[in-house]
Amino acid sequence: MISLTLDTKHCMTELLLRDTFDDFLFMEGDITTYNKFSIDGYIHKEFYETGEPEGNPEGTHSTWSRLRDFCFSIIKGKRTPLNFRLIFSLPGDETARLITEKQLDFQPGAVQGLYLNFKYDGSVLTCTTGTSLNTFTLDKSLEHAFDKWTGEFFSVHGIDWNLQ
């Protein structure tokens, strides 16, 4: 787990105006402006006639692409939000790819999630990584690989960051 301080303006552009994070699964979030808006990314399949939302490979949580415009509509305006917190998870296929590329001794099914926890306190935007496994292990290689992947991901997308 690492905590990064991010370039707020550029990261917000990537989060809200570009498709940079669109493939991530949205777990949950809170945005506080004139009210506090809480959003649960869990998909309620009973809402859909077919039981499945269109274009969702994971099936349990919405992708950021499905919620980005809604969250932007809450945030946009002349004033910045008082605060927000957004939790994303790396999709299962990307988790499997990371495990394969780094030749880690993990099965994708053993990984509950690789998370990016964004937090804005009114002036500073931070991102804390998180790793959750379905089994107990002392092996931190996946956590370290995801931490490194996260820094590289931000750098590739021009988002300046510093370790806290």
C-alpha cells in the first residue's frame, strides 16, 4: 500500500473529462458539494429486463464510464467540492494480466481486488492503493507490483505524483 499526492487539476481532468479511468470498476464514493451524495457502484441486476446491464464484463459493479458523467454533473460548477472519496478496482482481466506480466505466484481468483482510493479534502487530492486477497498470505509481491503499476499508470497519463 502506498499513498500518493496527485496533481489535482490534471488528475481531475483525467478522472472526469477523459476516458483514462473508464475501464476501472467503481466500488463506491461520496461527493460533498451543497449536499453529500453517496454512490454505491454495485449493480442491481433486477433493474434490468435481461438481468444484465449492457457492456459490463465484471457483472457486479459498474465501470467508471457508466458513472463518470453523473459524478461530473455533481462536481462541475464555479466552486470545487468540499471533499470527495472515490474507490476504483482494477478489472479482473487487468488483474490477471498484471499477475502474468510480473510472473507472480497468484491465481487471479485469489484476488478480491486491487483498489485505487481517491480522496480530496478540499485542497489536496491523494490516492492510496489497496490489495485484498481471498486467502491469507505473507507474500507481498502482488501488492508491490500493483503499487509500481499505479505509479507507472499515473506517469503514462501525465499525472504528476509524489509519495506521501
